[in-house]
Amino acid sequence: MQPKLIIHGGAGSSLEEKGGLETVRKSLHRIVDELHNLLLGDTKAIDVVVRGCQLLEDDPIFNAGTGSVLQSDGQIRMSASLMDGLNHRFSGAINVSRIKNPIELAKALQTSPDRVLSDNGAAEFVRELQMPVYNPLTDKRLNEWLEDRKQDFSRKMANVVAESPGTGTIGVVVLDKEGRLAAGTSTGGKGFEKIGRVSDSAMPAGNYATGSAGVSCTGIGEDIIDECLAAKIVIRVTDGFSLKAAFERSFAEAHEHQRELGAIAIDANGIIAWGKTCDVILAAFHDGQKISDSLEAAKGTLIFTAE
């Protein structure tokens, strides 16, 4: 099996807020290249997914890990999930604080009898694992929050351009040499949300994989939850739809319901897909031959690679 991978750094927002087209492209392509080299070296799909999420979480231009947005009370609470398609095993952490890489907590939960933890339970598990305390706050995110507190809904001041509401996420989907699929998704949330709000990123709605396909979603979390998008696409493929047909039907439903969302995917045959109902999805992929991306695609695009 020729290994394949696709990653995303969010959807729905302009490239301007992340430093422009070339800044985003350089970051995404660098990460894709590193992950593809790991796959060529026989690293398992789930480990490549974790590494990819770590790299995206560590890049402050994306809303996950370092650079996460602040909630209404000025605190950062992050969520992440991981699904091993080989074992059909999902794990996730909801609203966890003061760690560098929430995806590492999701990975640790893969072998736990309680595989999705939130808030205080997640914090206690972080202490059990002796993960280092880390502050993911950046000046840019703090300034965004301060401007929101001033009721400045133009969200522009002192060269600060804020994340579009509710759309910041990162995700990775991988098919390795042995045909194993895995998917991971991580987010800092939608920004200024009510305390306790749960995003799609730590649910099967936003991140799902089986032996048939893997999907990671981005966009407005509530819209993704309402569509149960990741699980819907994967289950359709598992039930016999092609990945193309599963995407087309699922996105037609999302259009009908006026959702703002995007998704990336790979199936067991090595077909790569991505789609969006919003203006932009920040995705890049390696199809086994070269790196490509979605950064200049028109609104409403669906793309499928050849096997």
C-alpha cells in the first residue's frame, strides 16, 4: 500500500489572519513533508497522526495547542480526539488546560478503560501522566480577546485580525503502508464561548475512522455536530458508498441545511478527499507523488484524488 496523508489547519476564515497564503502554505507543506517521510520509514498511521497534530498544535498560526483562542472568561480550554481505524477505537480530551499538546492526552487515553475525559477528570489524568505545565497563550490571542471584551465586533485593531468565530481546528488523516487508517483532530474552541461548551473535535461527529475510511472535520462545531459529519461519511463508506459518493451526498445535505464546515478524508483504497461549504479550508496532502493543497480553491469545492 502506498502511504497517503492529508492535514488541515481550520476552515471558514481568511488567510489574512494567519499571515497570508504563502505563510500558511509553507507551514502546511513542511508538516506534510515531515509526515510523509515518517510513513516511508514504516511509522504506523496512528503515530503519524499524533505527530502531525503535535506539529500543528505547536504552530501559533493555528487555533489548537499554542495559539488557542480564549473563552468568555479569558481562559484557554482545548479539546482533541484520536481514532485508530484498525481497532475502531476512539479517545478524546475535552476542555483541558495548561498542556502543550492535547493530542498526547488523547493518545494516552487510547489504552484507558475510560477513553473520553473532560474538565477536572482530564486535568487529574494530566497530573497522573506528569505532563509538564504549559501556557499556550499568545499575545495575538490575548489581544483578540481584549478587543472582543470592548465589543469591537469589527475584530480589527492594532494589526490584530481575529479568528473567524467558531472555525479554528487542526486535523490529520493517514493511511500507512500496511493499510491502517487513523484520524486526529484538535482545537482551541471557537473563542468567547460559554464555559463548558463542547466542540465537535472531541466527538465522532468531528473525528472518525474505521478500516474503510478516516475523516477529520473543521468549521462551525455546532454545524458539524448537527450533521454528525465525520461519522456519517465514514459509515457511508463502510456500508458500500465510494468515498466520492459519501462526500457528495453528505455535503449536499450540509448545503441544504446551510452549514459552514469542511472535511478531509482518506479511504482504504488510498483515495484522498476534501470538501467545504465555506470560503476556505486550510488543507494540504501528499498523494504519494507530490504535495498539493486547497488554499486557492473556490467556495463549495469537493476534490478527490485518483487511487
